[in-house]
Amino acid sequence: MTFKPVTHCIFDLDGTLVDSERIYFKAIDSVLRKYGHRHSTEMCRKINGTTRAEYSRILVEDCGLPISAEEFLDQMDAIAQGMLENVELLPGVQKLVTHLKNHNIPMAIGTSSAMKSVTAKLSKHKQLMECFDHLVSGSSDPEVTAGKPAPDVFLVTARRFKPAADVSKVLVFEDSLNGVLSGLAAGMQVVMIPDPDIVTEDQRKIPTLCLESLADFKPELFGLPPF
């Protein structure tokens, strides 16, 4: 397969750079259990990559919870916050990001997470954060009017490069189907690193390229400097 050369890279955060999705699964399950429900891979497929407001609304409505979406998030945050401060980087992240930075490839983060949780997740990875030009939060940024799978977060992130990036020359790294659809809708190529328990075989065919890990990524496929 032939891929188009790129000049800029945008990374999702949860499940792509940091191993936070397991933490969120546990926190959501803990809240649901209080009301007689359990979290599931099917529900993960539905909410992965969406904004906080969207996934809390879905969970409350689908499970018929006797609390508001805001109350759900408050309970979930109380459980997850401490664990997020110790979240680890996923395999291949440090090597790839450092490599691209050393070759002056502009990079940014486009995430659905709110800034409060982003700060917690990156508190022990400040050196890595210095490699990125900027970060856009789909749950906090006023210019992001619709969450993934809408293209807004990636379009806003691309515009904020100085100068703005040509979307046809941007490569997105994502783990969720909603994130993949968002990147493709923005006119970008997308590398997917899916959770094998959540993403189906048919869904793995949707992105430009699907890998088991960022450690398997070969930059030269997209015209980037090889390792």
C-alpha cells in the first residue's frame, strides 16, 4: 500500500500516548456498579473517543441512572484522579515522539479529554510534553464545537500550528474508532493503534494504517525521517 507524505503529526492522548483507558474503564465500572450496572466492551465501543459531556450523557441515559451526567463525572473523577497522575506511556511513544522532535517534525495533541484530567495524566511526563507545539482539548476548548467523530478537534489542532498545517499533509495517531473517523473526516491520514478487546476486525480496515503498537510504526512510510 502507498501512503502520502506528511509534514505534521497529531496524536490523540488516551490509549494512544498514555495507558489511561484501563483506568477509565475501572472508574466508570465502579460508578455503574453502585447503581446495579457493569461497564462493558460494547459500551466502550460506543463512547471511546467522545467528549466527557457526550459519554457521560450516553452512560446515564443507556443505563437509566438516577443521577445527572455531571454527577456521574464527579463520581468518576473522584475515583480516577489519583490513578491518572501515575499513568504510564504506551510502548513506542517515547521513541517515536523523541525521534520526530529531533528531526523538527511539528507535533501536537488533539484529545477529547478535559484540561484538568490532561494535566493529571501528563504530570509525570513533562519532558515528553515539551516535544509538542500545542494541545487542544475537545472537552474544554471553545473552538471545538463538536466532539469526535466530528472533525473539529483535529481541524482546530491543525490550524494552530504556526503556520497552519495543510490537512492533507497531517498524520493522526488514534486508538478509538471515533477518533479514526474524526481524523478521516478532517481530510487527514490516520494510523490506528486499537485496543484488541474493543475494536472489531472490520473496524481495523477503516484507518489508513492499523498497527498493534506505536513501536511498530515506520516513519518512512509517510515520508518522515526513518529511525
